[in-house]
Amino acid sequence: VVARDVVDSGNTSAASIPLAFSKLVERGEISTGDPVLLFGFGGNLSYAGQVVRCP
């Protein structure tokens, strides 16, 4: 599942990841225990990611 919340919310900068994550949980697209890749990028071509389990 790929979150595409920019269509509904616009660019929310640092809040994009938690907003998209919560929407996926609310819609039932991810469930407790699912592995989730959180990945973001920002200004100056900086980027980071991590894999977590959905609480």
C-alpha cells in the first residue's frame, strides 16, 4: 500500500508521514503487526527511512 495523501492534504512537510500513517490505519489498509516502511525526503535532497511494525 502506498499512501498518496498529498492529493487530499497538500504538502504538509514534516507532518506528512504521521498523517499518511494514521489515514492508512483508519481506512484499515494496514493492521496491527504489519511491517511498515516509513520514508521521507526533504530539502537539499535529504532523505531517511525506517521499517516499523504497526502498533
